[in-house]
Amino acid sequence: MNRRSFLKGSIVVGSALPFTTQNKLWAASQEDEIEKLVLLHTNDTHSRIDPFESGDYRGLGGVSVRKTIIDDIRKNETNVLLLDAGDIFQGTPYFNLFQGELEIKAMSMLGYDVGTLGNHDFDLGMENFAKQQTYANFPFVVSNYFTTDTPLHNIIKPYHIVNKGSLKIGILGCGLDLEGYVPKEFTKNLIIANPILEAQETANILKYDYKCNIIIALSHLGYSYPDKKIVSDLQLAKSVNNIDIIIGGHTHTFLPKPKFIMKGEENFVIINQVGFGGINVGELDIYYSHKRKKITTTSASLLKCQTIL
């Protein structure tokens, strides 16, 4: 099955930015080096190894069809980045039986580049996550969790840098306050700092010290809340400079198309989140101008992971 057949049954949204068009993009490419990055992402997969067997999501989700979609895209694209925004654990008997081992092995098999932690990834404590992380061949990032005196020390990093083609991509993580979500004994000695302050400091390091072309935040803060005191992805986008893209999780938000937060006349932050349970894989096709040193155009697809049961 090829990529076209997957897209046929999915929601496909073209998201040209307000200040440019595809025609301008290709005209500019005659005198500028425009490089494409395909960003694939998931969030809140919640141990969904197999598709849903019943209910509204019957036949959706599952690792096998996700792998087929991802492999097909990698065959047709040069620069592909695969990210996850947390809550890998909890939700099916697989987690009860294998305590997260199967989920991490599956992500390694799928070739994830970077992930972040959600609150449910602490459900059996930091010791368990550290144990299961030994099966990961990719890093986990959270910039506002300080882990020195915890089992996560040297396991969770504030950021990670990935090179795709000539693009240097900095990826940082933003974790939510775990109080009320995780028993205190499971987070002993874990220091949770302000995600906006730590994201700004980390984004500055990636931008100015490492000269990253694109900076992505993997966030498990949640898309938005009525209570403005709770930090959300919308607040993160508005408050932090130098972040280009926020891949979100936690609130299980099905965004029909990415949200663009304008910052000035031509700068913007892209926010995307694709529900839960591995029902969808988000795809952002990012076009980066090396001459202008910025993303100029993007398009988005929502790839539905569907199996006929």
C-alpha cells in the first residue's frame, strides 16, 4: 500500500502561511536554497499496540499500520523526523503485563528520533521508566525537569540536536506540573521548574550557541485551558521566543489543522496535536529558506492509522 492510498482516507489540510504562497516558494527557490523537512509526530499513544477493537475508534490505531505509513513516507522523502509528545504508557493490558517495555521497543522499531515524557509515563515510578528506557535507541527530553538525585539522572536531557540534510534541528521538551497527576513518592527529588522560563533559556542555547536552523518544543503541557494560570501550548507559543514548532500532547486535542501564532509581521509558531491512541500520525511538511534563515512555507496532513477489522 502506497502513501497515496493512506492519504485518500485522511484529513489533508494545506496550510500556506499568511505572507507567502507556494508559487512564491518555488520562484524563490530559483535564487535560494529551500530545504524540505517532513516532520511526523504522535502524542498520547497510551500503550495502543493493537488497533481499537470496538467503539467509535474501531480499527484505528496500532503500531503495525503506523509503521507502514512511516516506512512509506521514508521511502519517498529525504529528510524525515519522527517525534512523540509523551504519554507512551498506560491504557491497555500491554502496559499492565510488560510495564512499558513493549511500547518503548515498538518506538525504537519505528525509528523515533526524540520523545518527551507525559504524566502517565511516571505511573510505575521513575525507576520503571529508567528501566524501560534501556530499550530505547532514541533520547527523551524535558527542559524543566531537574533529575540530579533521581533514577532519571543522565536519562532525561533538556534538549537534543538532530541533523537532517543540511538542517540542524534543536528539540527541547516541556513537562507539566505532576502534582495531582502522579503520587509524590513516584517523583521524589524531581524538581519541576517553570516550563516557560526553562524553554526560553533552552531555546536561546539552541538558537545562539548551537546555531540551530529549526527549534521544536515537544510539549506535554496541554493545548489550552479555561484557567489561564495553567501553562498551555498557546501560552508557550506566545511567551517564548526562538521556538518554531510546538508538538503537543496531554489534552488529547484533535486539531483539524495546525494553529499558527503570529509573532510580528512575518514570524510565527506552529502548534499541532493529533488526538490520542495512535489514531493519527501528524505530518508537517516544512520548507526552510537558508537565505532568509527561517521557515517560509508549510503544509499539513493528518494521516489516519486505519486497519480493516
